[in-house]
Amino acid sequence: MSGGEVAGILVAVFWAILVSFLALVLVRLAQTLKATTKMVAEVSEQAVPLLADASATVRSAHTQLARVDAIAADVQEVTANASALSSTVSSAFGGPLVKVAAFGYGVRRAIGKKGAEAPAGGAKRTVVVGRTLPGARRGGRRNRRSKD
């Protein structure tokens, strides 16, 4: 055998090994593609119902949000009405009630002073011109509060 024949045989063996390796790679690639196709089909079968459920859930949430929005608008209207009613009642009854309370306070004060003016021993009080009582005998604020 000559050197050219050996080289030809080696090239043929190399090509045979290369073709075998490529055939094995193509077979593995075909198996991987089949498995991938099967997995995509299964995911599609499961994803479609999940997407339908998600869509129904979103629609339901939208409906609930619309209801909550309507309720919030009603609550806002009730709050505005209550505020208006409160200001109306305050303006209608607030002034007269303050006046009645002030009148009652004045009457109590007048009755309290009238009872305090009568001396205990029956003697009349006299006013001496140019003479004033010391502050402690006048009956300061503490004494006035206790009568109310």
C-alpha cells in the first residue's frame, strides 16, 4: 500500500466518523424538537383555560370596582348633605341656644348676688365715702365661682 492509499483510507474513515457523529447529533436534535413541541402543546392546553379564568376574574374585578365607585360617590353625597345639614342646624339653633344659655347664666348670677346682698345679722350695709374695703374682703373670684 502506498502512502496515497493510506491517506485516502484515513480520509474516508474520518468522513465516516464525521457523518456518524452528525447523524447522532441530528437524531438527538430531532428528539429534543419533538419533546419541545410536546411541551409547548401541553402548555398551550393549560394556558388557554388559565387565560380564560384570568379574563373572567378581571371582568369581575372591574364590575366590583364599578360598584365600589358608585358606593363611594353615594357616601360623598351623604357626607356633603350631612355637612350642609349640620351648618344649617348650627346657624338656625346655635345663636338662640347661646342666647338662652347666656340668659340662664345671667339669671343665676343675679339670683346668687341677690341672696348674698342680704346681711346675716339683719344690719344694713352702709357706704362710707372715700373708704374702700381691702381686696381679700371683697370676695375674689374663688368666692364667686363657688356660688355658680
